[in-house]
Amino acid sequence: MPDSRPSGHPEVHLSDYLAPAWRIAHADLCFELGADATEVIARLHLEPDPEQRGALLVLDGVELELLAIALDGKTLDAGQFDVDAERLTIDNVDGACVLETRVRIAPSRNTQLQGLYRSGEMLLTQCEAQGFRRITWFIDRPDVMPTWRIALRADHARYPVLLANGNPQRVDGREHRELGDGRIEAVWDNPHPTPSYLFALVAGQLECVGKDIVTAEGRAVRLQVWAASNDVARCAFALGAVERAVRWDERRFGRSYDLDVFNVVAAQDFTMGAMENKGLNIFNARYILADEDSATDADYLGIESVIGHEYFHNWSGNRITLRDWFQLSLKEGLTVFRDQEFVSDLHSREVKRIEDVRLLRSRQFAEDAGALAHPVRPAQYREINNFYTLTVYEKGAEIVRMLHTLLGEATFRAGMDRYFSDNDGRAATIEDFLGAHAKESGRDLAQFARWYAQAGTPELDIQDSFQDGRYTLRFTQRQPAAAGAHAAPLFFPLRFALYGAAGQRLDGLVHGDAIVRGDLIELTCTQHTLVFDGLPERPLPSFNQGFSAPVKLHYDYTPEALARLARCERDGVIRWDMIQRLAMDVLLRRSNAHVQAKAALSLALADLLDDDAADPAFVAECMQLPDFDTLADALATIDIDVVLADRVDLLRDLACTHEDRLRRRYDALATLAGHGLDGAAMGARRLRNMCLAWLTDIDPRGALATAQFDTATRMTDRLGALRCLVHANAPTAAQVLEAFAERHRDDPLATDKWIAVACTRPHVDAVERVRGLLESSWWSPTNPNRVRAVLGSFSRMNPTAFHRADGAGYALLVAQLPMLDAINSQVAARLLAGFESWRRWAGGHDALAAKALESLRGRLLSRDAKDLLARLLHDAAPVQAAVAESA
């Protein structure tokens, strides 16, 4: 995969990978920092690849003003090098050398938030995937891994804290030295070979909370979480989460930290959630800052999860990095699995698994079925930024989880130990990861590797029969169109159980053409048949327990059978799923039995609400009906208005039926919900706010929600009540919204919360509300969090308004995209994903969407946005026909 691409940026292909012709053994950088102008002096110790002698020396750079260039101490004349908008090429270099360049960049004008940029009074960096080329000339690819020395020089009054990768070099016990004229210098050394995408620096007026620990290997480490002085008091929980992540990785995976200091910094302007730069993790402030007045329980759990994720990258991403960007899921999918396990071990494994499955089904399955479908490891790309997707992250994590299920915890851990040992300090591939597990387990994983290569969500049809004690199961695996014409069967585990009429587990002698180990079936072929002999009665089967494989499973359950499993199943994911399936059967009117399904659903929810011993968080998950995206994914043609109306009607009917139960649980949980941040209190608040939402839906006066808002002492309850009142258009909605905004007006993260509530109000007039916000002082198009709060919430979380019948929702979004594309192309491109399934929209919505998308042709300039738009409009003929019809 040569990273040098000709003009026009054609597709990059995995099959074209070549090792770098030049490597950088060591990078010595010096920054003269300033917001308006920063100069970067880079001394790169270069070595040629012996097998590619004579190859040109080509470096990457974007928007760099070249001030000086020298090779081995000699200034180069203009005829000895060539420079254009993205490449620096030097002729006639055939041996190891030192290249020195000096460039000037302008952080305050860098609204793309890639490279070095300004956020408030702070300077910071974001270099993944290809942002480092905006800092200095470099071979900017993940398999070029130098060691680093970084000198930061700046005005002491303006930038008293200077942070970078690695360990600080102290002078007389201090982390900086005086240069005179009010300037200081801090030097950082990173001894670990690290690619440029993991480079980081932060400079600003910051304060920290910290703690000294000793790792399992005996290294003394200082943990520090930094933020602006007025925010540092809200960093305590994040610091605790860092320590919990360190200790968990030592226990669960045997991985210890490897530097003297681990720094985490909160930034208000950050495109991503966080970044795992070696020793200096930079976070979107929403995943650091928290206290009970400003952060919800979900925020706290999100902080813990994301901090864990970025810390775990120290081994699965940093110590072992990527050979090329096609291997992105090697670090992201693996690390999502690790952070999921971290949260599961600390909290409720059952509830965490349900949350992950819900996200996968509602969003990743839709991605698999839409115009933006792609394999976990794509074979080609035009813009790598567009592959930071749920497929790479969440489906990638499911692949790792299937491997864990197939091998078992002990063998999986042995495979991970071997992977870390064999690849430490290397740029690895997915084959290296699977190869380590194959060696430790003795299993052939060649077929399993197809999960990385085939797009789309596989489907599994199951049919059964029972006669004279013999129960037969027939499995048929189907690959979706997105997998391509040459799609082959996948290898995956399927957990199962057989239940009798009294809810007991049934076992019988099993034989057939699939491997069965305990409660696990290994499916490898298009079709399998299993036979169970000696059963006393026809069993009730349960499939995909724990969601053992990310497949769409089709088995013809009756409403009565679904209800039985919801009562007798021991697996929480299946119990939740049976309730979800009952709701789906009602909402999608799948059969003439949808009336029975509705009655069964109501009884199942009654059982849960009456069960005071049940985990409140689990009950709340079961009460959360399938969302619009999940329902839409189940339909070949999506009648948006009918789906939304049916969901509203079902929720209201259930709330009316169970009003007394809801009120009883709401009142009974009050005392427990008032305590701290332990799991029991969080679960109580989750269920209590779910009950409040259902009760407010049938009492639009909102008396109960208004009372909760007025007495709330923490953000979870205040925001829960606010959402109920605004979404129900209660008489007090405007009053409480104004009170909330005024209370938190100086906190941008809390402000994002009320804005998101307003933008997700499920009514068509939310379009006008969003338009008003875009014209108000609250709108800040340069801040990714604010853009997501307004337009992201509107387009992805308010289907009622976004899909308004006149197309006003689509028009509102696309009208903002050219401007946002010019400011921050990654933010703009991600907003286009709201149209990923537009071709299946019925009732004229497809034509309106086509018209909106067509209006963007020629108005989006970035590679990110143009690439996604082209993928959405891949078939021009139907698009033109739809536009003509709408006109």
C-alpha cells in the first residue's frame, strides 16, 4: 500500500501494499509554539530499505510553509528537491542520512482539528489517521515507527504546561527550563518505536489531579488528568477510572504500563471521542469532566469505558500498531472488546452485553444493509477517515468475541499473550493476530478470517421437527448481497439451550454434521443438520445466547413461545431479546398473531415490573422498545410514517395498561436512587426515569416530571425530567428548558445536553426549533460537540422531524453541510451517514432524500465528504428518476 498517491487520490488497495522504501529510525522535533504561527524544526534519521535501493525519498505534508531544508547538514538548492501541495520529493539519496526541515504552520486557522490546532487558549494535536502531515514533512504511515525526542518552546505565561509523548526530561528536578525573555522549554523522550499518528503535544494553562502508583512489574508511574483550571475539580472520577483501567489490564491480560508518566488531557474542541497517543491521551472533554450536577450516570459509565479503551490501546494499538490502515480493526475492534470486558467485569455483564447488542442491531446492522456497507477489513478505500465506523469498531469487537467464545478464556488469553509477545514493537496485521491464536489453540482459523473480508450481516434460518423423542434442527446460512457474488459460508459459534414445558433444561444424545461442545454449536457450512435423540417432549429451543454471533436469526417462534422464554430463560440477553421480538412482531405486524404478541408482551413487562428482585437496569433495558433504526433494518421497504406512528401507539397503550405498576416502581425506587454512583443506585435511577418517561407519555401535563425536575439534586434526574417534559410538550416545558439552560449556561457540555433534548423532540416542528438554534448565539459550527448536539441529534435521533413529509428535515441538514465541510470535513462527512438507507424509504421520502443529496454535488470539497456522497449516490439512474419524480 504505497502511501504516495498521485493527483486525484484514486482508491488505495490492500493488495498493493509495499513496505516503506525509507524508514525513520529517530525523529528529533523542536516546536517554537504560538497560536498564530508555530515553527517546527524536524531532524529525521532516515534509512533506506535494502530491498528498494534507488527509490525516491518522498515525504508527506499539507499546508506547510517550507522555510529551510538540509541534508546531512548541507542546505539543499531548489533543484535538489521538489515540493507540491502534498509531497516533498528529494532526488539522488541512496543511503542513511539526516534530513532537517523547518516549516511554519498556523494553529489558530486550523479549523479541521487535524494536526496542531488551537482550542480556546490551548494548543493541542490530533494526528490519527493522517494529521501529522499537517505538522511537518514526514513519512506519515503507520509502519514507519521512529523513537522520538520532542522539544517544546513557548511563552511561559501563556503556555506554562508543555506535554508530549513519552517521559519528561527534568532539569534540576523541574520539567522545563528557562530560556529567557519569558520563554521556557520542555523536552520529552519517547523510547518506544511509535508511528506519527500517535504523536501528541499539549500546551496551555492547565491544572491536574494526579496519583502515584506502582505497576505489577514494579515501575513507579505518575497518573495525571489535566484540564482548564475551572474544570479540574471535575477530573477526580476520570483519574479513578485511569487507575481502574491500569489494574484491570494487569489482572485480565497481564499488561503493565511502560513509561514513567501517563497523562490525560480534556479538550473542549475535539473531533473524536479520544485519542490514545503514546503516554499522552487527549480526550473530548465530555469523556473526562464529571460531577453529579453536570454529568449523568450514562456520562460516568461512558467516561469509564472510553478511558479504559484509550488506555488499553497502549498495548493493542501502540506497542503493537498497524502495518497499514486496512488493519484498523486490529486495534479498534480488539480494543472495543477489551473495554467491553472491562466495563462488564466492573459492573453488570448482562446489562453491558444488552447495551452492546442494542447498538449493533440498531446502527451497525443498518450500516451493513445500506449504501455505506463495507467489510471489517475493506479491500480498498479513497479516504481512510470514512472507515472509522461501527463496522470496524463494533462488528470488529464481535469477531474478537466469537474467537473468545470458540477458544474459551484460558486459550484465548494464551493466544493474546503470544500475540503481544510475538508482535511487540511491530506494525502488525490481522493475520498476525489470528496466527497467534491458531498456534496456541491448534485450530485452523482460515475460514474464520472471512469475517474480516465479507461485508453485510449474515442470516441464519432454523427449522425444526420432533417425532418419537427425536428432535431435528436444520440450519441454513445465507450471505447478504453486500458480501458479493463470491461470498462463502462463515465460521461462527452459536450458543443454544433446549427447554421443556416446565422450564427445565433438556439434554439428549446429539449427532449430525456440526460440532457441538456443551451448549455451543460450531457452524461452518451453508447447511447443517443436528439430531437430538431421547428427549421426553418437544423442546422449546433458545438460540444465540449471549448473542454469541452477530447474525440475523430466523426461527418461527409463536408469541406464546417467546413469552415462555422470556420467563424461563437463564440468559439475560435472550430474555431481553424475546421481549424485543414480541415488540417487533407487534410493530411490524409480522403475522396474524400480532394481537397475541401484544398481549404476551404486556404480560412479560408486567412480570418484570412486579419483580422487585430483578436488576432495575435490566428491567429498564427490557422496557426500551426497539428504536426506529432497529425496526427499519427489519424492513425491505421502510414506511417511515407508519413505523413511527405504530411505535408511539404501542408505547402509549403499554403505559396505560401498566400505569399503576409504573407509579409503584417509580415511588419504590426513590430512596435507592438517591445514593451515589454504585451500580444499584445507577440501576434504580435508570428504571425510575424509564417509568417517568412512560408515565409522562400518558399524562402530558407532566406533573410528576415537573416535580422531579424541581427537586433533582443530580444531572441524571434533572435531565431525565427535562426530556420527558420537552418531548411531551408539557405546559412547563418552556419554563424548565429555560431554567436548565440558565443554570448550565457556562458549561458547554451541559448546554449540549439541553440542546440535544430540544432537537430530538419527536414532533415535526422540531425542524423550526433546530433552524432557530442555527440562527442563535448557541450555534458554534467550529465545535464538533455542538454540531453533534444540534445536527447529529436531529438527523440520527429524531426520525419524526428529520423525515418530515415535506423534506424540510433533509433540506435543513444538507444546507449546512458545505459550510461544515469547509470547517471540519470529518464532522460534515459523518452527518451524511443519516442517509445511508435512503433507497429503502417509501412514501416519497426516497425521492426527497435523492433531491437533497443531489443538491450537494459540486458543493462538497473535501475528500471525506465527496467520498461518502459518491457512495450514497452510487447508482445515478434511480437517483435522477427519483429527483424527476419529486419535481
